[in-house]
Amino acid sequence: QVQVVESGGGLVQPGGSLSLSCAASGSIFGLYAMGWYRQAPGKQRDVVATITSNGGTYYADSVKGRFTIFGEYIKNTVYLQMNSLKPEDTAVYYCSVHIGIRDYWGKGTQVTVSS
């Protein structure tokens, strides 16, 4: 019904920047949200940032001031601009579309922060 595809992951040095993209396709309408989540080895999947169809944003405390989420609604695409990256940011980053109580997930993209 809904397809979610992430891109933009890679290797970056501490203090560097990286931008992730999430393109969603399918039946997306009404009230919905899109967000970025991450999961590091041995840890649970945690929310990074979300944006709702009415413009609201949320950021995890660990990324506030460093990451920015924004969207291009015509393309059903959201981006995550990551600045001042730290080794602790290393994780698989997942994009999700939330429509009502339903969630649709991408396969994830690896972000590695290392010197």
C-alpha cells in the first residue's frame, strides 16, 4: 500500500554532516506523519525526529540543535539534515510513514560516524 525508501547514508567523520532522504509513495492522505528513527547495535529503535502533515516537528533530546527534519509535501519526501555528527549517532536510520494507527517502514540506511 505504502512504499518507503531511504537514501543518503554513508561514512562521515565526527563533526561532519550528512543528509538523508525518505521518499514515500502510495496511498498517503489525510492526517499523517513521517519520521526518522535509528537503531544502534544492541539497542532498541528510537525516534530521532518526526514531522506531521500539519507542520509540527519533534526532535529527540540527543539530536536537538544538530539535526533538522523538513519535507517536500508534493513529492511526499522528507529529509534529515544531520550536522555535528558524533560517533554515538552511528546506527541504521529508518524512515516511517504514520497514517492513523498504521505504520509503514523503509529498509533503513546505515550511517557510520568514525574517524
